[in-house]
Amino acid sequence: MFQPLVEPITFTEFLEWKPENGRYELHKEIIVEMQPTGDHELVRAFLIREVNFEIRRLNLACSIPSQALVKAVDKKSGYIPDVLVLNIPNLVNELLWKKSSTVVQAE
């Protein structure tokens, strides 16, 4: 499913390297290319559809991005979660959001 691509790098180096296309994550300072399976994608699509319905129904200031990166607490990893619900008003506190679609805070 995935294969390490380079030697260990920092999270900041990963953000500078990360290309616009493709799904890459940083697992304990190692770049990994991710390729979900078809069944995985169907479950992900179902979850996004259902959560998005509730966001609209409740008129919440939230969004579900498709490629946002979440910096892990260990600061050596960054993941593209299957489903991420962002609190839009809190994005002003996310210093990496505008440049690299990255969130650090759990708000």
C-alpha cells in the first residue's frame, strides 16, 4: 500500500517538498506515498456525504477538506485523514493553513 520515498526529514522540509498532486504523508520523519483501495474510498465517500449533510442541516461553520494535512503531536509526522471536519472560524489560528493546508490545533 505504501512505500518510503526518502531519508528522514523534518516536518518543515516535508511541507516544502510536498507536491501539489498525489497523496503523501510523513510517518516518523519518512515520506510515504499513500494509495487507498477502492473499498476504502467508498467508505470514505459515504462518511463525507453523511457528515456533510449534518453540517448543512445544523448550519455549522465547518468544512471537510479533501487534502488537508494534520501535523501529529509528535511533530515528526503529518497525515491526510480520511475525513477531517474543520472549524472554519478557528482557521485564523492555524499559521500553516493558507500556505500549506496544514492544521496543528485540535479545535
